[in-house]
Amino acid sequence: MMDFEDFGGGAVAGSPLSQAEKAAAVLLAMGKGVAGKLLKYFTQAELQTIIASAQNLREIPPDELLGLVNEFEDLFTEGAGLMDNAKAIESILEEGLTPEEVDGLLGRRTAFEAYQTSIWDQLQDAEPAFIGKFLLREHPQTIAYILSMIPSAFGAKVLLELPESRRADIMNRTVNMKDVSPKAAQIIENRVIDLVAKIEAERNSNGANKVAELMNELDKPQVDTLLTSLETMSKASVNKVRPKIFLFEDLLAMPQRSRVLLLNDIAGDIITMALRGASMEIKEAVLSAISPRQRRMIESDLQATGVINPREVAIARRAVAQEAIRLAGSGQIQLKDPEADAEKPEEAAAAAA
């Protein structure tokens, strides 16, 4: 081991250099070949100290270098100095150490791995609407902290998913964010780690997504038959697939505001065809979400007698359902009413009583 305290002792011009800075200066002055051979005499801790000193080392004038390394005075010329110290020390390290050791000492690999595993970057794997829904359950100060940590471009999208009435307060808290205590930061990060785990689980459910996509192309009787058949093999599989299926009949579970937004962009003739042969409940749910004028026109068309083409009806219903899935995917509407889902446990309890 080389002791820093044993290094150097002569008078040096300019502001005094620490022992580590002297060691860094000499290594930089020696060149890669000689300096690389000396690295083995330093401990890991000493090398890290020298690297840190070299990266922040002030410019060393020639006469000061001569004072430090007078035994090599013929290597220096007037006007020579040390400028790109960080690059030079890296070059010296590469001469005497393996690439893995150099990466470890310079912190490059650690920084890269930290980026790769950053929980804040991993949040971008989810839809902004999904993150926004999660944040709504958190305290405004917690939301502000999370928004300050995630990438700005993604954070802006998440912010727009929050209710407009809360955005100003959260932005104000983010702007005036003070240092968060390590303990509080750890608590928040643990919550985000749980969220990342949910995102990962969702991403790994590609099989359920694919089956749901296939069933979304079928008619309700066919879907019901397939789900019944699947349930005989695995109820867990049905529970994974069913929430991802959205058929025309599922409009009944959609919030009224979402139904209005959905049907506003669908042509009247498609709505009319989709409603042919539908139950009164579905007809009312659809007709109550469109304008009075359009409702009168569709009701008039539905009263007209004629042969119903099942294939055309199925195509129209799938068109409505697919548009609903698309709008929900972009966060513009909800496929199910959250309040209705919240009431289900109470209904189950009442039924069991």
C-alpha cells in the first residue's frame, strides 16, 4: 500500500495541494505507460480518492509540476500544463486496470445501472391515465414529489390526467418543493415500487390481453360460451380475461358522460343498426346519451319494419365497442363506472345476509 503521507515534501508554488492531489498530478504527468504500472501500489480507496482529486484538479503550471516531479524534469517544457484531467486519468486507469475495474472506479457502470433500474423511469411503462388514477389516492404533497421525480415529458401527461380542480395546487406544491427528508422519500419510493410491480404484472399479462382482443371481435353469445368453457378449466383465467373484454352490451356499465362522448362521434346509421334487436334497457341507455333530434330520427328508423341482417347488426355493434376500447385506451372515456364497482361489495354483503 502506498501511504499518501509519505509522498511529497518540497515547497510548491501556488495554493497548497493535498497529498491526493499531488499523487494525481504526478500520475497525470508521468503518462500512461509509467503511471499504469504504479497503480498496483495503491489501494482501491486511494485510487478512488486520486480519481476524485484529478477530476477537480486545478491547472498545474510547469514550474509547479517541476517542483513535484523534479526527478522527471526533462519530460516537461515551458508552457505545459494539465487541462483535461478527467480524460487523462481515465486513460491512465485503462493502461493498468481491466475495463470492469475502470468502470467501477469511475462509477460509469453504477450510474448506468441506476438509470436502468430507476423506479421513476420505469413508471413510463404505464399509461399516464393509470399513473394518474394511482396518484389520486395520494396526498397532494406526495403527488408533487412524484411529479418532480419522473421525467418531465411523461409528468406533463400525468398531470393532465388529474382533475383540473387539483392541478393548480399540485403545481404550486411542486414549484415550492423543499428538501424531502430521507425517511419520507423512502416511504414514497416504496409506494412507487409497489406501483411499478403492478405495472410489471400488467405487462406480463399479454396472454390475457390477446384472448380478450380475440373475444372482443365476437358476439356476446359466443363470448359467454367461451368464458363458460374457460371457467371449467380455470376461474383465475376468466378473472384475468373478463375485465379486458368490452362488448356492445357492456355500454350499460359505462358512465353516462362516457356514453355521451362515445356516441357523439359515431354515425347515426351505425347506432341504428347496432340497436336493432337490442333489449329495451340497452336502447334506452344509448338513446339517452344522444341529442333529442338524433334520438327521434333513430327511433323512427327502428320502428320501420324490415328484415334484420344479423351480420350487419354484429358489425355495427363491434364498431361501437371497438371505438369505446380505443377512446378508453387514450384515456378519454371510462368503460366502467368506478362507483358501480365500489357498490358491488355492499351488494354482495346484502345478498349474503
